[in-house]
Amino acid sequence: CLPVIGFAQTETTEEKSEPTEKKSEKSWQWELTPNLWLMGMSGDISIKDRTVPLELSLEDILSNLKMAFMLHAEAKHGKWGIMADIMSAKLGSEATHNGFFQDRTVDVEIKQFIGELGGTYTFLQKDGFSMDALAGVRYFDLNIDVTTNNIDFEDQDLNFVDPFIGIRLANYWNKFGLGGRFDIGGFGIGSDFSYKYNVMAAYEFSKLFQLELGYQGYKPDYNDDKIGYNVASAGFIIGGSFRF
């Protein structure tokens, strides 16, 4: 999502007077952005000695989606800010295989949660352009549950915490905005390596609301003795930002 600071660019010349700017720097600015990430997934998952290629298109995910919730929140005070991001989704699929003596029903359920908490610092801001430094932690949780005829066949849970550092850019022209973010993380503390990026465009309908559209990707590379997860998620993201 685009940083809070860019929205001051749509104010009138009178509103940009020195007293108003000083007041804005002393007060908190808040942003709440429900969004929808239309992603596909590609990579491989290793469980014990078995490696399973994973290729899920957006159509595959939507047809098997049981639940999804995504939210970005941000607060800024002067040059400093805090941000949080939550993505939770549950996929389920069922297939019946004809056997010689009886049919076999296989149910696969995948639950994924990604939570992010970080801080921001604006080290450059001029004429509608801003540049932020980012740092924080990202929590990843994945549960894969496979049952056959209602009997557990495989139940694997993967979770780790990645530190990350990154940068975010934004530029505004009147009511239009364009921005992007890139970070790297893991460093062997949680995953071996991870990255996240997005490119966003925005249009401000009012001082309280703007529409955002862009493209986002995220990929962790995690391996231990029981499970390996090397899957990239990428796709279009759309959201509406409420600011107060």
C-alpha cells in the first residue's frame, strides 16, 4: 500500500501553510486498507523425503477457496510510522478415487496465515515524492491436512518468523499516485531467504478514501528436516484505503 504521507499533496495552497504543516507533524495519521490479493502459486513443497510440485492458478485458488481475509493498517507521526499487514486464507479440495473393494475419498485442506509488523522512517520527501525505509518481522504459518475416508493421512504444520528490511517509494500528482515496495528477509533466522514486492497505482476520490490497484509477490525459501517450502505467490491486488 502507498504511504500515508502522500495524501497531503491534494490539499489546497492555503492548507499547506506553515501552521497546518506543523499541526500535521504533531498529530497521528491513520490508514486502514481492506484488500484482495488475486494470486497464483508456483513452486514445490517437500514433506520428509517427498517433493511435490505446486502449480495453482488464480482460477484453481478461487474454485477451492473456503475463506480469505486481508487487511493493511498504518499509523504515522511525523517521519516515523508503524504498519501491520494480515493475510489469512483456507483452501479445500475433495476427490473420490474408485477402488476395487470400495471408493476412497481424499480431502486436502491448506490453511495459510501471514502477519507482518514493522516500522517506517521517511528519509526523503519533496514535491509529492517520498522515500521510506522499512524494518520489521513477518510471521508465516502453513498447515496442510490430508485425510482419506475421514482418517488423517498427513498433517503438517510449518511456521517461522522472518526479520525483514526494505524500502518504499511513492509519488503523487494531484489525485493520482504511483508507488512501490521491496524488502528482503529471513537471513537464516526464520527462512533461509525471503522477499516481498509490490507496485501500486492509486486514485484519491476524497481526503478520506482512495482506490489502489497493483501487483504483489511474496516468496519464502524454508527448509528443515521435516518440511521444505519454496513457493512464490504473485498476482494483482486491489484495495480501498480509508484515512483519518
